[in-house]
Amino acid sequence: MIIAVNKDKIIGVLSFEEYPWTIEIDTLIVDIKYRNKGIGSKLIKYFINKIKKTKYQEIRVGTYKCYDCKGFYLNNGFEIDNDSKDTWEFKMRINR
């Protein structure tokens, strides 16, 4: 788990599950008061840099379309792997 903190207050969290060659983001949430300030992108970038030092070859994340975060993941280097009626699945290959 990766936690973003501001003045001793947790303002963002990124959690993940590990699989043999893939790591999947379970949760990425930023306190509503801190959204659109780059906190989510900083969590993703920090996470990617850590993952580049591991065996993992791919990062995956799935989300419901009602969260309207397609642009966020595309802007952070992910590509759409699956686009269904209600969900998006994104992936990013790890380049070392």
C-alpha cells in the first residue's frame, strides 16, 4: 500500500494485489478536497517507479465507467485493454 500524507492527514491511498507477472491496482482514492491537484498521478508515478525494480511485467487496473477516470489512466501511461458496457480495464507494460 502506498499512502499520500499532508500534515499528518492521509489524503490518498493506492493498494494493489500481486500475481506471478502482473500487479493489479485494487484501490486508488484521493480525498475529495485534494482531487485535481496531481495527488493521484503522483501515487501512480511513485508506484510505477517501484514496480520497475521488480519482476513484474505489467500493471493492470479495472474500473467502473461511472467513476469517469478513463482520461486519468490514459494520461498516466495506461492503455485500454478491455472496454465493456460498464467497465474499463487498463494495462501498462513495464519497460526497464
